[in-house]
Amino acid sequence: MLDAKMSGSLADVIFRALPNDDNCFGRIVSSKYDMKIETIDSKKILLSHIIVKPRSFDVLKASEFELILKDINKLRESMKLAKSSKQFSITHQKETNYISISFGHITRKMAVAQGINSELIENKLKHPFTIKLKAKELSRGIRAAQSISDKVTFSADPEKFEISASSETDSVQIQIGLENGHNIFDNSPNTYSVSNTNFNFNTGSNKKISSSFPIAYLAKVAYAFNDNDEITISIGNNMPAKIAFTSNDNSYEISFCIAPLVQKDF
């Protein structure tokens, strides 16, 4: 059972975070503690998670269950309409095979199937490098790269984090270092870390971390954030990147995992 009522501004958050993909599979995982929306595209390149905490809801009555949505775009379209409302609601009764989304004088029903609760995939990833920065830095890097290449490379060394793209004739690099006031910190032993204001290079770590990603999917990720949102980007060598944001009041979290391009994709 699910009976959740929340503001239209939260509908806008969900709308922006749901990837615009015609073949996107999704699920809603509900409990008395929060509501999670997870999506993955048909090519299994981009995984998204939205976690909405109880303080975000005007009303939250829920039992533990998982619902499967075969077409997440229908939910995205509903959120697009609901974001202009003062309040909207999502309801589901155990004996039915649909959820209802109501706002204003509109009620929309969407078919769902029961699922089995499982661990979020991104929780298993251990990235050696993470940087905090404003979302506008990511958006700026993507815009600069779009006219040059269909892929973007994230890389890090003891001095900087870099967003870059190149073609046979052109290239662009956006370099972000500690001198710009960004917070780069260590997630595991023998990797990059920061002590005070200096970028320390620990013995035994690789001298550079680098992975490349399809720019079309990164653009979908960047759309989810406002320019001044402080996001974290976590990367490793040839492993999925995690890009995440937590609201200032800790009422919701948004995160994405994007698969890297391997050599045969270049």
C-alpha cells in the first residue's frame, strides 16, 4: 500500500531526474522510511536513483513493496504536468496492478507489476576518487565538448580533475584543481587524498585515473541538477562513474551511475 502526498516542487525534482528515454525500465521501492525510484535504460548504460525522505512528504503511508514500471517515460510525463500544482499524490493498493497520480483535477493511472526488493547496484561500487563541485562545472564541460566529440573523458591526477574531449582536429579541456576551492577527498587507501589545502599523492596509488563516457547520457545527468547544486563525481579507471546530489535539508537524494566506454566503443 502506498499513499504519498507532496508538493509540486518535488514533482519538478523527480521530473528532472528521470531520464528522457523511450525505452527506460523503472521501479518504485516504498517503505515507511522513504520512497525510492530507480531506472535503467534499455542499453544498460545509465542507472538513476531518486530517494525521497519522509520530511519531503505532506503525507506518507506505505508498506514495504516494489513496483515495476516498464515505461518510465509515463511517470516522467506525469511529473512534468504535476510540477505546476501545489500538491500531487501517488497511491497504490495491493490488490490493483496500477498506480494513480493525482494533481489538480487530473488523475492518471499507470500499469505496474509487483517486484522483489533487491540491493541498489550503485551501493556495490567503491570509487578511488571523488570530487565535489558545482553542477554548472559539469554542464559547462558537456556543452564545451558537444561540438567536438560524442564522448567525454573524466580524469584525475595529484594536481587536478579534468573534463576533456577531442577529435582529429579539435580538443577541449576544463581543469579543476584545489586552487579553485574545490574539495577533493579520499575514499579508499592508496589513492588520491587531500590534507589541509594540499593535494597529497599516497605511495602505491596510480598516477592517473581516467574513464570516458557517452556525452548524450552525461547531458541527461546534467539536466537533473541546478547550476548551484553541489554535486559529487566519483570515478575510477575504466569503471562506472557515480554523480550524486543531496539536498541541503537532506530531504532527497539523486544519483546516477553511468557505464564507461571501452576501447572497442571508440
